[in-house]
Amino acid sequence: MSSQHRAATASPFKQPRAVWAVAFACVVSFMGIGLVDPILPVLAEELEATPAQVSLLFTSYLVVTAVAMIGVGWVSSRIGAKWTLILGLVLIVVFAGMAGTVDGVDGIVGFRAGWGLGNALFISTSLAVIVGSATGGFAGAIILYETALGLGIAVGPLLGGVLGGISWRGPFFGVSALMAIALVATLVFLPPTPKPEKKVTLLAPLAALRHRGLLTMGIMALLYNWGFFTLLGYAPYPMGLHDPLQLGWVFFAWGILVAVFAVWGAPWAQRRFGTAPTLYVNLLGLGALLAIIGLGVSSPTVVIVAVILSGIFVGLNNTLTTQAVMLVSPVERPIASSAYGFVRFIGGGLAPFAAGKIAEATDQSVAFYVGAAAFLIAIPVLASGHKLITAAESAQTAEPVAPTLEPIGPVRGEGRPVLVAVGATLDADEVVDRAAEMAAAEGAPLEVVHVRETEVVEELAIDAEEPEMAAATVRAHLDRLAARGVTATGLVLHSVGDHASAGMVLARYANEARVRTIAIGSSPRGRAVQLADGSITSAVVRNAGVPVVLVVPGQEPHELSAAALTQLRHA
């Protein structure tokens, strides 16, 4: 188990003021795109602009975000996460406020470009800052970030509708004011963050695209974003709703589905069906919905229902595409994220403007057919990298860990080992010692295993710990055992996804290594969390073909089974 448990007894919502300041800014940032959707028809009408001209609000924002993604790692590795985040906040405050002061579309488009630059800098560092500053442990920080994500995506369109009902300038001034509050709070409460030891080169993300897996996932995401932003940037027009608040309610319902399926639906679908199969169905579903909008473009009801339902697929796709990128990428996570972000945002930026131009030259329905085609073309592109994804999902990144002390006694036991899964918990030493006793009683060798997690949250990914820290966790146990004359082997495994993904990686390794028993400690977050669906323990028990023993200090170890999990969960 990973270091997510090191402060697990703390509530994820009992955090320092610095964490709350950044979390508040995250909520406002996630409002960014959805906030302007309710005012698109009003902007077109009051500023006497065509839908294609108004859609440039998305194009300038996303194209600049795409280009900025190349350089965010370069900036952050030189000035640190805190000042990168603050620079992003300053740019958002200034350019969002300026966008509300102009009287023409061209001015808004220009200031939205600056807003996109600020958003790229902020989003690229916000999750890392929350994780680094949170006192609720890694798991608690992720919960807090997911909460901010859900609130921002869902509330953004509704707030945009309320403010847009007052004036089309309202959403711009609203974002600027809210981000100014977050900026002041961040400056006051967030302590200095250390600069990364390793500096990232400016062209590292572009160089990373030479790797086939990363480039394939990037092109697939570009096509997906083309279809997605056709939906987001052009669908408000055929809805026939000129009241910003009514449009706000539509996209509020859409945002609720996006948030729910990004946070809870995607991990479940990935465990149940796998990453690639879920993405195939997702892309097909989105293509079908855009085709339905094209066929029923003259019916506002058809368009509204289809847009709301698309939130299911969008939530699933955002998380699972990021997970696929992290699985196949051979480069470091920040570089992979920047390279992937650069390619996908290009598609999102060009699509709304192209949709408007296509509609002007032909018919509204044709713009949606082109978007549907982009989703469908993404399927064979994804299929070309199918083997890479499935191989990465099933492969184990096993990193042997050697003790720094020489063993005093001989290796104990032969044949199939007892595996003990360890994390940075307070009782980890007692759990390992008890597992060593079990191995000695059975005349079996002992293997100490730790899973290093890369957590995926919607379109972002973050490492729970550095590889060196994971290895140190295992080595400390090996050294302690070696000093007592007990020889054990150690491994660090790597998982991408959520906690259940870590459990599945552990279970697959145990099956392939033919271990005789898996010993696992109790979670300091309590029995309900440990035994819930989607937990590490639950995933190990359901996927391992060997006995799984729960080791609780002061109690006799007892075997867990799928049936026992259900009974204990309700005990």
C-alpha cells in the first residue's frame, strides 16, 4: 500500500488556510469555460457578432493554453510551484477583468487569450500545491481537489447564467473578483514551496511526442476535443434559449454529470471493463449524440437533452484518456502532461470557430456532423495504440529494493513467498513483523512490497510520492529485518489510476509471482473505508487468486474473502 495513508486519520476537510485558498481558486478556475456558455447567444446579439466570431473566445483561450502547456514545466522548475500558481492567478485576475471592460468581440477574444495563459500556469501547479500543503494526507488532498473540481464544473454555468442575466460583462468581472480574493489569500497563507531539484528544458514536451504511445493518445485527444468543443462552443445557439439563466441550468445539469462520472464513474468503468474498451464505447456514444443533435438541430428539446446526456461520456473520457496517457508514456509525468495538453487543446481551440464557419457556409447540422465524425475517427486512432494500453495495464513496473545492511543470518524459507503490502502507516513495522512470523511458521521466504501510486483526477495526474521515497519505505523494513537476521526481498510496484488500481496491480503481481499469502494491514481511516468498493483492500481480495490475510496489531490475523468483505462491511 502507498504513502497515501501517512496522515490518513485526519479529515480531508480539516486543512490549513493555504489549502483552502488554493482550493477556492480551483473552484473558480474550473468554472472558467462553462461560465461563458450561458452568455454566448447574448454576446452574439448585443455585440452584433456571428457565432463564429463569438466562438473565438474559446479559440484564443484554448490555443494559448495549448502553447503555454509546453512552457509551464520550464517555468515551474525555475520559480517553484507557489510563484507559478500566483503568476497564473494574477494573469487571470487582470485579463478576466479587462475582458469585461471592452465593447467588442475582438477585445474579449484578446483578453481571453491572456486568461488562457494564466489558467495553464494555475492548473498545472494547483493540484501539486494542494497535495504538498494538505494535512489530511495524499488521499485527503485528492478528495478535496475532487470536491473543488465538481463544484467548479457544476456551478460555473449556473453562476455564469445568473451574472449574465444582469449583464454579459458580469461573468468576466465575477471571475476576476473571485480570483482576486483567492490571490490575496494565497499570497498571505501559502508558505514558500521548494524549487524542483531538476530543471525541465523548454522543448522537453515536444521531444516527448516522438514516443508513439504518447503521440497516439495526443492525436486521439485532439479529435475528442474537436468534437467536445463543437458541442460546448456551438450547441447553445440551436437551443433557442436567450435567457442566460436558462442556459445556465442546462449546463449546470451537464456539469453535474461530468463531475460525477469523472470522479466516480470513470474508476468503476476502468475496473469493470478496462481503459481502452470504455474509451471505445465513450467515443461511439459521443459521436451518436452529436449526430442526433445534427439530425434534430431544429428541435431545442433534442439539443438540450443530448447536451446534458453528453456529460456522462465527457466525465468518463476526460479521466480515462489521461489515465491512458500516463500508462503508455515513457517520460516523466509532468512532461507527459504538458505534451498531451499541448496537442489536445489545439483541437479544442480550433473546433468552435470551425463549427461556426461550417454552419455559415452550409447548415447548422453539418457542424455537428463534423464533430461526430471527429469522435468516430478517434476510435481507429485509439485502436492503433490498443496493444500499448493493454500491455501497460497488465504489465507490472517491479523495482527491486536491496537492503543497505548485510543480513546476519541465512535466507529463511524456500519456494512460494509470503507477501506483505506496506505503506507509511504508524503500525507498518508491527504488520511486517507479524508477516515475518507467518513466513517463518510456514518455512517460506518473505517479500515486502509497496505500491507507488499515480493518481488521476479528471484531466490531471499526480504522483503520491517520488520513486526514491517509495524505495526508502521498503528499504527501511528490509534493513530492520536484516539487523535481526531475517532476510527478505523488497519490491516497489507502480499503479496509475485510483486506489483500486493499486490493489489490482498488487493482486496481479501476487498471482504472477505465485505467492502463497498476501498480508495486508488495517487502514487508519477505519474499517468502512478499507472495505468499501474501490479501496485497495477490496481490489486485492477480489482479484488475487491467493489467500489475503488482514493483520491487525494485537489481534490474530484472519483471512479476508469477498463474502467476508460484505459481512465485515455491514458489521
